[in-house]
Amino acid sequence: MTNLLINVFGGLAIFIFGMKLMSDGLHHVAGDRMRSILRLFSSNRFIAICSGAAVTTVIQSSSASTVMVIGFVNAGLLTLIQAIGIIFGANIGTTITAQLVAFDIAWIIMPSIILGLLLSFIPYKSLANWSETIIGLGFLFLGMELMSDELKQLSTHPAFMQAFQLFRCAPVNGIIPPAPLFGAIGIGLVATLIIQSSSACSGIIIALGAGGLIDLYTAVALVLGSNIGTTVTAQLAAITANRVAKQAALAHTLFNVIGAVIITLTFWITIKGEPIFFQVVNWISADGDLPRKIANAHTVFNVFTTLLLTPFIPLLAKICEKVIPVQTTKVKYSRLEPHLLDTPSIALAQTTSALHKMLKKAWKMNDCALRMYNRNDEKNQALVKQLDKREEDIDERQRDITGYLASLMQKELSREQAEQIPLLLHCTNDVEKIGDHAEIIREIMNKLQEANLHFSPEAEQEYAMLHQTLASIAKCTASLMEKNDPDTRSEASLLRQFLTEKLAESEKEHITRINAGACRPQVGILYLELLEEIRKVAHGLFNIMDREGMFYGKLPKAVHKNKKIENAVTE
């Protein structure tokens, strides 16, 4: 008995390990294409469903894809309605694993393991990535084979048969007894909570069916519980997320609970003494064996629920918004979303987006300080009072981006992805230094104001021209970070050359004015210090400009149709 149990759990371990290998392999092969699929999400709910199904088919886990969706929502890349559509599709995509393991193709086990091992020695990464997928497929079926064989032996043991009879859901006089039904649903729910994978749980249910320990009715009840249990992963992922992400997690739970309730109600609608749901499953399965019927029941449940609830996606979104309301008109989105680290291409694009926001804030500080001389109106004075707080914010953003990139370095990255991290780190440090210069410029301006000093008319004209040119360069740098437009880059190059020449000319002319007595030495020194600060800010912008053409890619912003999200600010 002990050996049988060890073999069963050993088979389960190999099955889950095979699923993980296959999922990781497919993710490595198709990871970058996730960005292309993501662009489809904003089209409409039907494309969102198809995209969700496709992504989940690739990564072989509805929990993983739903957690990724929660991350997208928290980062502001998806609206609630888009996320619900993807979640609907994810529930369809997760049935692929059950369909796969229901095939009796033991002959594929050893060839898959051998071929996968051989591919792992190939130096070409594009081919080597397939090795995990193929080896994983072999281990998946090997674990399934071991579990099924051992469970068949356990099915003859009286103690096990008696235990499984406690929640046997076979109809009595054409009606499925409620107590065993809800007991089996509860067992499926708890099992999925423990394993944290509805796909793995479905595989175990199919193995139990193949081993003769459960019938179709009990298997379907376990599947219903498994589908409810898998939503807990998304709920856990949304704990630290914003309220829109929490709404998406709630939508996932409501979808599976509503679906389970509807399917359960059909169990008591019978035709010729057979529940209508099982009649549909038997008709679709034709002469298929029990594992095939279980897999088909899983697919029918998710496809039927999706078709039924798709027209009500806007209503479901409103229900979620009522249950978990956004308490203010401003929703705080997190560009550096931890759950996006598992998709490095998107994480890098989000880091670029966070860096872009940081640059705009750092330039606003410098622009504010530079305006103190001749455009220090009430609005600018209010901004000046916030410079210390804004500098702390820039420092915090630097720490956040640096920490996020450090976490990303722990993931498995392609060469192109790994090369982006030093670029982004250097740019982050440059932006932080740009923010520091605002404080120095403010100190220079304070000295001028305290001593009631003014530049000469010629110096004031030069200063206004340099300020305007620097502002144009900052605008071009920020624009290039979003889109590497050739025209913008050409304009930035001309501005760069112009500013460099004018700074040199201004210094020479100002020294000439000092020597000629047209400018007081005290004012002259402060003016030269100001020119040096403008040069340093420009140098930081030039450094960013030189590197941003090599950035990995830019991720387009989601098109938000929800009014609450339209009014939101992204932080």
C-alpha cells in the first residue's frame, strides 16, 4: 500500500514537473510575441477572449495568465472590460491541458524525452528553447501513465473504494444527490488551492477516472470545484494592486462561480432520466473513454459559460465596480508592476515608461528653477516651494526603477533584453542628476533675488534663448523615449549643436562684458555658474538621447474607455 501511494505521488510530481517544463519552454519560445498579442486586447471583447485563450494555451495555466492580466490592469495597460474578456478566454485556453492528457499516446513519452534532450545541446537558442517544451511533454505523459497505472491498482482496494464512495455523484432515480455533489465541488476547490493549478488538478481528475476510482458525474463535480479554486490565485495577486485590478480579480471569481452554479442547475434538468449536461458531453464524446469525456466536460463547461456571459461583460464590469468602487477619480497605476517581471519584454517597456515619467518630472523642476529669474509668477512660485519634495520623489523613482531592474536581472533574459538593463540604469542615473541641478539653479536664483541683482540686457536675451532651446531639447528627448521618430531625432541633433555653440559664445561674450565693465563681477560670476548648470542639464539630456535609440521597445498605452479610468492619473 505504501509503495503504491509513493508511486502515485511520484507520478503526480513527474506530471506537474512536465507541465511546468512545457509551460516554461513555450513561454520562452513565444514570450516576446505576448506583446503582439497584447496589442489586440484593446479591439473588442471577442478579440480579447481569443487573445486570452491563445495566451493561456501557450503558458498552459489560467492562473498564470490571469495573474498576468491583473498585472496589466494594475499597470494601466488594460481596462476592466478588456481584462474580463481576456479572463473569459483564459478559462477556455486552460482546457487544452485536459484535452491533451486525455489522449492515450504513451508511445510519445520516450521519443519526446530523447528529442528534447538532443535539442538542449544545440547552440541555437531558438531551437534549444523547444527542448524544455518537448521534454516537458514527455514527462507530462509519463507522469500521467504512472498515476493511471497505480490508481488502477488502488481502485481494487476496499478502503479506497469506500472513501471515494463518500462523494460519489452518480444519479439516484435520475437525480444527482446534492450532498455528494457539493462535497465533491468542495474537494476540487481545496485540491486546486493546494496545487495552485487547475490544469494540474484536471490532470489528476482524469487520472482518477482512468484508474476507475471515480465516474463521470463525480469528475465533473471535481472540475467545477477546481475552476472555482483557481480564482484564488488572482485574488492573492490583486491584494496589493489598485482597485481596478481588484475588480478584475473579482470578475474572474464571479465568472467561475456563476458558471458552476448554472452548470450545477442543469444537473437537475433531465431527459429520459439523464441530466442534460451529461447528455451533451456523451453526445460530443461519441464512443470516447472516460478520460475523454472528463476533458470534454471541462471544455463544454468553460465554452458554454463564456458564450452565455459574453453579452453581459459590461454588466459584470458594473457589478464589480459597485462591489469594489474606486473611491476617488484618480486611480494610481503602477508602471513597475511586479507580476510583469515574468514577461521581460513588457517589463522593459514599462521601465522605459516609468523613466519617461521621471524625466518629465525632473525637467519640470529645472524649468521651474530657470523661470525664477524672469517668469516667476504665482504658479511658478508655488512650484518652487515644492522643489524639495519633488527632488525626493525623483530619488524615490530612481530607487524604484533600479530595484525593478535588479529583480528583472534575476529572470531568464535573452541577450537583447539583458543589454537593455545597463542602458536603462545609466539613463535613470542621468535623470536623477538632472533633478539635482534644479536645486543648484534655485540657489543661484535666490542669490540674485536676495541681492536684487539683474543681468545685462544682452545677457537676459541670451538667457531666454538658452532656456527656450534647452526646453526644446528636453521635449525632444522625452518624445524620443516614447517613439524613435527620425524627424524628432534630426531636430534634436540640430538643437544639440545649436545649444553647444551658443553656450560657448555666451561665455565668451559675457567675459568680454565683465572685462569691459558692462556687467558687475558678482552678477557675472552667478551668470557663468548658471550657464554651467544649463550645460550640465543639457549633457544629461544628451546622454539619454544617445542611448534611447537603442531601447528594446515601447509599449503603446491602453485605450481606456471607462470614464473613471479616463480621469485617472498614472504614477
